Amino acid sequence: MGEWARPAVRLHPVQGEPGVTESHIGGPLLWPADEPWPWCDGSKHDEGLTILPADSFGVPVPLVGAVQLYRRDFPELPYPDGTDLLQVLLCPLEHIDEEIDHFGPCVQLFWRSSAVGDVLADVPQPAVFEPQYRSRPCALHPCRIVEYPMGDEQPVGAGDWPPVANGSKVGGWAFWWQTSPYGLECPTCGTDRRLLLALYTHEEPEKELCSCEVAERAVVGWEFGREGALNVFACTQDVRHPIKLHID
């Protein structure tokens, strides 16, 4: 089993009022005032499933801050040289992207140095959004665990291995519920992509993995798919290569 072990960090979000200098879900980002805020061009918005008016298809909307993680809190993340901060932003509208077989919000990752001067004060807010893609501000209470693969990622004859965490986390293995792993080869270099981050609709207690209490299952307020998880896979050679998104 040892060669299949992967470290993971459960985030254990709790509603709070985190600031720009803290790791969090749904709080304000340490975004440079002189750097343009990212927008979605709207070209992949799902006309059939979103709340968009018919004449709004293709209209750009600003992304929303989802997660901010500092190296000092999450040294397990593969920060590129010269960076110590990961920021994750989502489009607050449903996407259909058949080229990469993704149905859900688009995701952009920003790896930066936290040596930021002036911080952007007036963050653009989307005029339209789907409520399930907006999050409540949450502080994080990280907990380190070790995970082993499940389902089709297990080696033949693995038997009964410990469960995979069913809650938001950094690293580890994906929890495959309705589907199986596919499309994890990096299109840029051919290297395998591994789970970088998983954002869950519900935070489930896993007593076999950690003794931390889960006070509120739907603490963040978002929902991915049918109460599933938004999994972000990144290239193990260069995290700035294209990511793979999968909701399960």
C-alpha cells in the first residue's frame, strides 16, 4: 500500500470573515490593484441550464474568487518558483465545453507572490450568476491525512483500503462516485495530471481519516453537479499547464 499513499489536507471550512492575508474559501483575494481582474468571455455559457436571459449568451462576466491558499499554510502544494500564493477563481455561470468534456463552472488558477503592493479595492461583481456557484466566506482549519486510491485507480487485488475523504481538500486522491478516471494526461507534455484541489458541496465527517468535527455539512453554500465535488487536476511537471476539471 505504501507506494500508493498520497498526502492530503482536508480544509474543514467554517463560516467566518477572513481577510486578504489569510487562506480561505470565498473571502477577499490579495489581488494587485494594477492587475486587471479576470473575466469569462461567455462563449461557453450553457443557454439551456443557466439563468441567463436569451440575449445574454456570450456576454462577458467577471470571475468570482473561490479559494486562496498561502504556502505557509499549505506547503504541500507545488508552488512554482517565486510564488507563495494560489488563487482559484470561478465563472459564476454554467458552462458546456465539449472539447474538454466539462459541464460546470470554468476555473482559472493564479500562482503569484504575496509581495503585493496596493490591493484591488473595487472587485467587479457579476450582474448575473447562479447561486450554487457563489460561496460564503469561510476560514480554514486544515488537517493532514494520508489517502489511498479507490475504484479503478486501485491496483488489481487491492482489497479493502481506507476510504477517500469526502470533503474539500488539497491533494490526495479523487473520490469517484458516478464516473471513472479519464483524460488525465497533460495535453502539453503528456505527463499525468494529479488531483490538486477538490471542492465539495458537502463536508462529510470521516472518522477513519481524522477526528475533526464537521459542524455544518453545506457550510460553503455552493453545489457542484448533483451535490458532488469539483475536482481540479494539475500537471505534475508544471502546474501552469492546462488543468483538467471534473465534477463527480
